Amino acid sequence: MRRFFSLNELTRRRDLILAALVGSLGLDLLLGMVLVVKALERRPVLVLPQEELAVPGEISDDAARDFARLYLVTFDTYTPSTLPAATDWLKKRLSPRTWTQASEGLERRLAVAREGRMSSLVVPLDEGAVNRNEGEVAVTARARRTIFIADRLSRESTAVYRIALEQVPPTAANPSGLVVSSQSVEEEKDESGR
């Protein structure tokens, strides 16, 4: 019966075996360090307040204001790393009638924000006014908007947001049962005239 390796051959090749063992241990240590670094890496976090559950029937003023405030802060407060999660959240709150067009606009904004390293912060200045007109419920709110590009202040302004809402059956993804049928943003001149 023939052996594959004799004891003499193994002793002659022990330097190769030792090199293979050391190389294997080195790669294991390197992989372990990479996994530890990856595990400790900060991940982007998007924290949103809990939405209220939908109440069948007419949209109350409080529910409309709360939803609109949450929507506008999520819409215009972002960094390149938090924008993908915010975009997914926003897409679940779009009216089926306007979903395609609005969804494409959100995707374009995501690409521009990543490429330009653009960040935005919105701080509501009021609770919003609810307007009802021929079955449409809209919330108009003022907010202070600050935009940074590549970590430098680009623009500060006061913006007036108008968010038109409609009610849909609530789902697990959208427990409030409210969706945005249209929105507009109009900037006011700030104190410095910029």
C-alpha cells in the first residue's frame, strides 16, 4: 500500500507547512479585525415619532397637523446617509394617484443629495393651519429650512409648506391611513435678503 506522504517528505516540507499555517493565521486575524471594525461602525439611523392609528371617517384637524408636521420634517430633514430610509418612509405615504411622479422626484433628489453631499434641516415654526375646501384637507405650515452642501452652509430660509392629504385604508406600513396627494414649498425671503 502506497502512502501519499512519508514522514521524511513531511519533515522536508515542514517550512512550507509552517508558512501555510502562519499565512492562514494571519488571514484569520485580518478577517477578524475587519469584522470587528464593521460591527462597531456607526450606521445611519432615522428616528421617527410613532404615528397615530387611523380613525375611520373624516380627518381630524389634530391628525392632519400631526401627520403633516411629521411628513414635512421627514421630507426636508436629511443627510446623504439618512435619505434612503426617509425616502422609503415617504414613498409609503404618497397617494396612489401621484405615486409614480412623486416617487421619481424622490429618487432624483436622492441622487442629487448623494452626489452633492447635500444635507437639510427643517424646524417647524408653527403647528400648521388646516384648510378644508370641497372635500380636500390641506395643512399649511411655516418652517425654517437650512441647507448644507459639502458640509458648508448653502442657504437658510423660511419656507411655507402646503400639504394636501387624503385618507386611505390603514396598513402596517402606514398605520395613520393618511397619504399626501400633493405638496408645494414656497420660500420666503429671509432677514438678510438672500
